[in-house]
Amino acid sequence: MQSKSIKPYKYRAVSKYKPSWWEGFYVYSHYEEKHFIVQSAIPDLKNNGSYLFAHFAEVDFSTLSVFTGKKDVKGNEIFTGDVLSKKWQAEVYLSKSNNFMVKFNTNPKVNRPQLLNVYLSWRSRAGTIDRDGLIVDNVFHAK
């Protein structure tokens, strides 16, 4: 497989053929109309600016998640779709303005969405980061 468009962000998604997560670069093949996560790529010396993908998987686009740049209290990377805290059920998502946010699945009428950084900071100041800053689930597990 060959492509010229590799996005410099870390993504993860569920493989279409095995129920397992793949992490790496996200690539959409316009030619094949398929979505891929690429774990390793090498420059294609024959085509300047292109890459050959050595380790990749076709993925279910509906499970595509982007790394937020943050980690939970156990050091696990936080991606969109992750749910933090059993109590708050704070689902991580990317807003239309490209901010990482959390929305609360417990009492959403009272608990309005907030920036992920603010949520983690407030939970730390409240002394509850050990339980409220922990990934407890992912919204894509039901798929």
C-alpha cells in the first residue's frame, strides 16, 4: 500500500477483521475507499514524498480515536472515546472547535461539558484524581 497523506497525530481504531485495537497513524485510501491505521512506514525511494506501509490494518472508521496528549493516573494514554471515572462517567471527545472535552453521562443536565485539562486539574485539586482521572471504559466497547 502506498500513500502521500500521513497525518502527524496518533490514532487508534478497532481492526475490521480482528476485534483488537491498533494504534499509529491514520490513513484514508481514496483509491480503495478504506481506512487504515499504520504502525510503521518507510520512505519510498522510487516516489519522492511517498511511504510504503510495512505494518498496517484496515479499521472500522466509526471507532477512530485521537490521542489527547494526556495520560490517566496509571500512565495510560487518553484517547477520544475513553470514559474517565466510574462516578462521573466523563466521556472524552473532540469538540467542533478542536478542543479535547469531557461530557458527563451522569446527570448531563447539571454537569455541562468542560475542557479535558480543566476536568483533570479540578479532580487533582479536589484530591479525587486517583479515582476520577482513571480510564474505566471506552464508548466503542459496545460495538
